[in-house]
Amino acid sequence: MASSSLKAVNISVEFSGLRALDDVTLTVDPEEIVGLIGPNGSGKTTLVNAITGEVPLVHGSVSLREEAITSLPPWKIALKGISRSFQIVRLFNNLTVIENIESASLAHGDSLRVARGKSERLLDEFGLSNRAEELGGALSYGDKRRVEIARALAADPSFLLLDEPAAGMNEAETDALLHTLSRIPRDRKLGLLIIDHDMSLIMRLCHRLHVLASGRTIAAGKADEIRRDPAVIEAYLGAKAAHA
Amino acid sequence: MKRNLLTFFILGGLILLAVVASQVVGIRLYDRVATNLCISLTLVLGLQVFMGNSGILSFAHIGFMGIGAYASALLTIPTMMKGMALPDLYPFLKDVQLSPYIAIAVSGLVAALVAAIVSYPLMRLSDAAAVITSFALLVVLHTVMTHWSALTNGPRTLFGVPKATDVKLAALVALLALVTALAFKESRTGKLLRASRDDERAAAAVGARIPQLRWRAFILAALFTGIGGALWGHFITSFSPRAFYLKETFLILSMLVIGGANTVTGAVIGTFIVTAAYESLRGIEGLLNEAKVSSQPVIGLTEIVLALAMMAILVLRPGGLFPTREIGALLARRFGRPEKSG
């Protein structure tokens, strides 16, 4: 494995005695797109939260470029180069769109001028330039999603974790998002981990898939192989379909 | 940037206008009102720096006003008078006598230093816990002021503070506070702090070290609150610790909340409105008492009306009169062509 990867090794997480993640190991390499899929409640978001330091680990370790980042506070992990989006969009509602995006750049030590320039380019890239001075809270759902991704990118992360970026988007918006996301890893030299329920989006976008069910890894590998994996079919469609 | 300048010129112009008008009229009362207005502006803008940007309600600030007032008094009361005003004063302070202007600046620094030390462990708290601890801090500061007789003359009134604050000085400091509050809001710390106000988790996820950001704002707020307190001390010239407690806290908070804590515009407009209301209500109270409308004297009308106004604003317009955008940005959006870069 390349030493510049993001590695989560043997991760276990418990919520009041209930095991939400059980011994999950996941690696994301630079410039790679990994899809994290699984039924509701399988622990996908918890895994992202575990990597970004938002939930404590019972067991396991997280490392970035061979450096241990296990149980650092979220802001420190962010500064190490891991950006994320949230399942339910979390914008700064009373800040303007451009201020939302600037925040990540500023937190990483950019000057006001640099942050402004970077944010303007990102707004352009995401087709949001005419929204720059709107308040975050006043945007449509699809625009909020895009601002959140642009904000995450303003940190120039080496790894980007997106939690259901296409949720609530219509087909046209999803296609546009797919187009944008597919170019990001190579253009920006970052590794992308993406959670989504839209299987066609995931299949078209991802190089590798990682499948969780009830907090355990049930399959991991190339997208084509995963599609035919009986364990995955069973987890998604129930036992009947698997034997049919 | 242009919008912030516009905001500054409108609000600064408003302050200057009030001051000039008070001088043109030439009535002593108006001079006093204008000076009080400018001192309140300094206090409210100080509070806005912390509360507006961090989103955390702080009760503690009037405590720092007290620190500023007492610090400046100790540094300026003439040596001869100190023997009478503060019989138990520590010897090393007895011979200190600075110019009030220097003392006012130093007092701000003293308040900021105390704030830096006592607030550091509190800045990781949010929501109700943060509000309650700020109230506890006010109680601690008040208790210390009431009982540290050597420095404050205890609960008794401290006399002999030289008169140094006039309307010009107060206006100058208020304008300085205005520039600082606007600049802080647009600074890196200010922007990240406002991000954390809107969503703590998302702010941490972009890399904001929230307790550190809050701490900086708290110190800056205490600096201005301390200076405001010192200005007030040199205006009123005698005071006791009671001046720096709940009544003043409520007054300053109502100014900020009615105007809108999130914006500097709100802080300034709220101060104007509440000051105007406060002075006219006091006038009405006085008239009613003179006219002997009721057999009992009318007391507390001012406080009750202000409290009701605060409730009404919170119910009808929770963010205050200027909840999100500064006046400059509002005008630019309304009349100007869309400006691309702030």
C-alpha cells in the first residue's frame, strides 16, 4: 500500500453498548474514488465520523500518510488534510455563500485575500458565482449540497469524505454532480470516499466499493465484482432475492 | 470591503450627528445623554464582538466594565485624596497618579488581562452551560469588587475619581470601538467564529479551533468593556460596585438584543433606540411623579417597558432589528449593482 493513503484499521465503535462498527478496515489511496455502501444503519456515516474524530473508537486506529491521527479532535484532523460533508447539510446559514467557502481556506491558514480568490474560483467551478452574496440558509437544497462540497475543497484536502452528496437532488443535478466529482480526484490529487444510496451514481463513479452491513464489512473490491457478490445482494435485497 | 466602509460611514455618521446635535442645542442634559450614549456604544460594541460573533450570550461583561472603572480610578485619584477615599490601599499604589487618558487605556488592558486568565477554561463550553458560567463569572467579579476593600472601598461609594470624560473623548472611543468591531467581524478569527456560531460541528470539520477563537473575541470584548467602564468612571466620578451588576447588565444586553446581536449595525442602532427610550421614559416617570397622578410615586416604569420591549423583539423578531446583514450590505443590495468581492 502506498504510504500516502488514508487508512482506518480494525475500527470498532460502540453506542451505549451497541456495536455500531465491528472491526472494519478501509483504505483510500490518493486519486482514487471509493464507494462506501450498505443498507440504512449499517454504519457508513459512523465510519466517516470515526475517521474524522467525531466519535470515539473502542478499538482500531486511523492513519494518514503513515501518521497516526486516531482520536485527535476533529479540527486537528481537518487541518491534517481530511475534509468532509455531512449527511444532512451543515452550512453556516447566516454567512454568505462565499464566506461559507472561505471559512475552510481561512482555517487552514490562508490570508483573507488568498481565501477570497480560492473561493471565487470554486464558486465558478460549481456554477454558484451568482449566489456568492446570498446567505447560506437561503439556498435551495441542491445548491446547499454544492456549497458544502466547495467548502470542503477550499481546504485543499488530500482526502475528501462525502456523506450522501446526491441526496435530495434531482436527476439532472445528480448527473452534473457526477460529472464534477469524477474529475476532482485527478485534478486535485485527492482520494475520495463517497457514501450514497444511488447505486447508478456509485457504480459509474467509483473505482472500488466497500460494503457494510450491521457494522461489518461484507464485501470489498472492484465495482463489477461487488455487483455480483451474493452477500451484497442478500444484504440489499433480502435472502429471497439472493436464492431466486 | 466597500460595503464595510459604507456601514462604517453610516454608523459613524450617526454617532457624530448625535454628538454634534447635542452640542448645538446647548442644553446640559443633552450633553450628558450624548456622553452616556457614546459610553454605552463602547460597552455594547464590546459585547457584540464576543456575543455577536460567537453566538454565546455573556453576562460577565459588566464585570469587566467594573474592573476598568476601578483600575482607572486607582491609577488617577490624586495621592492626597487616596488617603481618604481608600484608607487601606496598598502602599505601592498610593503614589501612582497617571493622566486619565493613559489610565483609561491601561484599564482596558487590565480588564483584557483578567479576561484572558479567567475565561480560558470556559471557552470550550457552549449553549446553556456557557451562559450560566458567564453569569457565575459576573457574580464572582461582583463579589470581589464588593469585598476587596483595599482597592474598591468595599460596597461603599468610591469618591474622588477625576472628571476626564467629555462627549468628545467618549465619541472618539465609540468610533474606535465601531471600527474595531467591524474589522474583527471581517478578520480571519471573526469569520471562523461566526462560522462556529452557525454550526459548531461543521466549523470544527473545516478546521476551526473554536475555544481559541472564542477566547480571542472574549479578550477583545473585555478590552473595550474595560475602556468603557473607565470612561464611565471618569464621567460619573463616584461609584460603588452596585453600578456593575444586574441592572447595567440588563440594560446593555437589551440594547444589543433589540438591535440584533449578530451585526455591528444592530449593536449601534439598538444602543440609540434604548438610550432614547430610556431617557424619555425617565422623563415621563419624572413628569408623572411631579403631577402626582397617583398617590404612590411611579417607580420602575423605565425598566418594565424596556423588559417588555425586549420580550416583544425576541418573540416577533428573534434576531433583533438587524439580524444578519450590516446596513452597508443591505443598502448595496437594494440600490447598488451586485458587488462581486465583498
